[in-house]
Amino acid sequence: MTAPFLSLAQIRNRLILTARWVLRDHRPGPDGRCPICRTADCPVATAARDVLRTAEEVQQRSTATEPTTPDPDDPQQTG
């Protein structure tokens, strides 16, 4: 399927799977350097770790908040 037909959860899951795949490919070798980038501090692996961290934070935040009943005095919550 293409992106317009995916739910937000499916997009999030694909980002997580891609980030994990990148981290496997950019795993540091015995000398501590990335075998693909040939650097000790691989920017691609750093970006993949950031994606995973952000996805985890969003998941924790969405499960930590409980739905509230609408406040009749709040003009922002009109139905």
C-alpha cells in the first residue's frame, strides 16, 4: 500500500522497522567504527536512534493520557 492509505500507526510502525534495519546495518565493528560510514560517530545510526526514541516517547505519551470529558465552559472544544 502507499502512504495515503496507511494509518498513523502503520506509518509509525514502518518508521520503527526502518530505523531498526538501519541500526543493524550501521552497527559498529570491532574497531568501534561504522562499517558503512567508516566513522566512529555514525550520523545515520544517530538519526535512527532519534527516530526510535521519538516514536517511543509519542507512544508513552499517548498511552499515559486518559481521555477527558469535554468542558462545557471551554470554547475550544465545540462539537
